[in-house]
Amino acid sequence: MAEKVVLAYSGGVDTSVAIKWLKEKHNLEVIAFSVDVGNEPDFPAIREKALKLGAVKAIVADAREAFVDEFVFPALKANAMYQGQYPLATALARPLMARLLVETAIKEGAKSVAHGCTGKGNDQVRFDVSVAGLAPDLKILAPARDWDMTRDETIKYAKRHAIPLPVTAESPYSIDQNLWGRSIECGVMEDPWAEPPEDAFIWVKSIADTPDKAEYAEIGFEKGIPVTLNGNKMDGIALIQKANDLAGKHGIGRIDHIEDRVVGIKSREVYEAPAALLLIQAHQALESLCLSKEQLRFKQIVSGEYSDLVYNGLWFTSFREDLAAYVESSQRFVTGAVRLKLHKGSSTVVGRKSPYSLYRHDLATYDKGDVFDQSAAVGFIHLWGLPARTQARMQGKKKKEG
Ligand code: ARG
């Protein structure tokens, strides 16, 4: 009996060709494994397609809840954005897929897992390193990395082998999407000077088509996690979906990023991430109220490191656990609400409140009710300025002379 392999199957061109390839070139029984991380199309159709192409079994796992709870919200708490621009939608889903792939391989008695990533991208790194971090002895196959075909050649191969192309394969873009965002690559956008064409965008309206009237979004957080939107309590999945719709409708969430890939290539990446941008903005606004100056400054460093490690495929490492522990601890008073005004492509924070707010009106006010003792400032400044005064006395003149 042939050995089994569990293939991460998206229903797209590469992974569909991979089913045939693994069967024919490697003589393996292919178990197609698809993961629902939100905003993906028709999973029953994807399952059927896998079976039609010769998979011995096709499994669909609804992993939306795990994705939100274990990957997206921890990243939101960290305000994770690679190079300050990309909220990491694709990057966050890969380690979860790898974990499920490994679990399925063990359950099904497969000795290897496979994915459809090419040899130029980040996703191969994330899959391979995640699998290695979870099951170091499992074999990993990456047919699209081995077959060395261009996208055109892959499509021709598919046609030759009667592999039905998804309708979207006619579109020139390579898309990966989940609840946290939509990544768009290829086509004319490979020229960094070319403006992304309007048809690349689906979630975020063009400014010309957005409402003339501004709309407010009030987001309630509990310990860093968004729990209400405009007063309605929602689970994470529903809240993110709703935030995607709301921000997208007002033209918020398009990203055009010249990105540094793990393998050393600069690439032009276009994203739609309305909910991610909105929620990170709101979360940061609440943190500015609830965290001290030192916590905020240090958190920025942690956030940069955290974003890089997620991007670089290092989710299943001790480093990630250590950073996540700091981030988690920093969130214990990040509870409250933020109000944003959405209008014509921009979202502006217009209000924030928290029962743990460090903003004290009686300290900040210039009006009646001021409890700040202004006379205490004199002594404080005397000591604060002591080093400056000392240096000026001892070296100021010599500096001029020297
Ligand atoms: N550049 C992004 C990242 O590395 C998006 C990758 C999109 N992947 C894809 N298969 N189209 O996370």
C-alpha cells in the first residue's frame, strides 16, 4: 500500500496540481486538508475538487475560532504590524495550518506533510519551520518548490491534466485571504511604480464609492481583546467580520507595501485589512490611556520583535512564548472603549475611556478643580536640571575655549 501524505489544500492552481504531482511522481496517497480561517470561498466545492483530482480523502477543518483566539488576538494585543504596515494576516494563519497538518498526519498515520508554496516566498519558511518546531521527524514535501514551473506553465500543466481552474485563476492575481486580511500579489503590481488596479480590491471600497456621511465605530475592549462593536457584544469572529465590513465600506484598509521577505527579496505586496487596521488603531489608543510612558515605550520594542518573528515563521519557538507572556501581562488594565470616526478612507480616534485610565482630569485641567501642586514643580525642576547646570558650570566655559 502506498504511503500517505497530508497536503495543505486551498483549491487553487498550485495545490490542485500538487495532488496529481504527489500521486504520479511520488506515488503517494494524498489526503487533502483544507483549513477554514475565515473569508474563504466554498469549502464543500474545494473538498469535492480534491476528491475528483484523486485525493483519497479530503478534510475541511473549521479553525476560525482557534485562529482568532490563539493567533489574531494575541497579535492584536502586541499591535503586530510587519515593517509598520502589514498586519500579518497570511503569516499568522500559517503556523495554525502547520499545527493542524501535523495533528492530522499523526492521526492518519502519514509519514509526510506537503504544501503548495514556491521556493521564493515566506510561506514555505513558515510551514517548514513550524512543522519542524512541532514534529521534527516528519517529512515535508513542497512540490511547487521542486517542479520549477512559472505560473503560466503551472496553468498549462493544469489544463493538460484536466485540472479545473478556479474562476479566479483567470484573474492575474495570487490571493491569500482570511479573517484578518487579504493578500494580493502578481499581475501588474509587480511593477512598484504601477498603481494597484481597482479590480484587485474586494473588501475596501474606492474612495469615490464611499458614503458622504461619516460613521462612528465604538469598540469595547476587555484586557486587550475587542468584545463589543457599537455597543453589541460579539464573539471574535463576528466582531472582526463586522469591522471588516464597516471600515471597508468607508474605504479604510488598503495597504501598498514594499516588503522585505525572509529570503532576502524585496517585493511589492498589496493588502486589504480593514478590521486589522481599525482594531490595532483602537487598541493602541486605549493603551495610550492605560499604560505608563515606560510600558508604552518598551511595548513598541516588543511589538517590533514580535512582528518580525511572526513574519519570519518563528511562531513555535520559546522566543515567541516569552514575548507573548510580556504582551499578555501588559494587557491586564487595557479595558475600556475607543470611538473612531470613519470617513472617506480615514479612521480617526475621537474618544477613549477606561475604568483604569491613567489620565486624570483633576491633574491635567487648567480650569477649576486643579489638584496639581504647581509649587512642587520648582523643586522637581531644580533637581531635574541639576546635571545640566553642573555640566554648564564645569565644562561650559572650557567647551567654548576648547
Ligand atoms: N507577503 C505576504 C506574507 O508573506 C503575503 C503572502 C501571500 N501568500 C500567497 N500565497 N499569496 O505574509
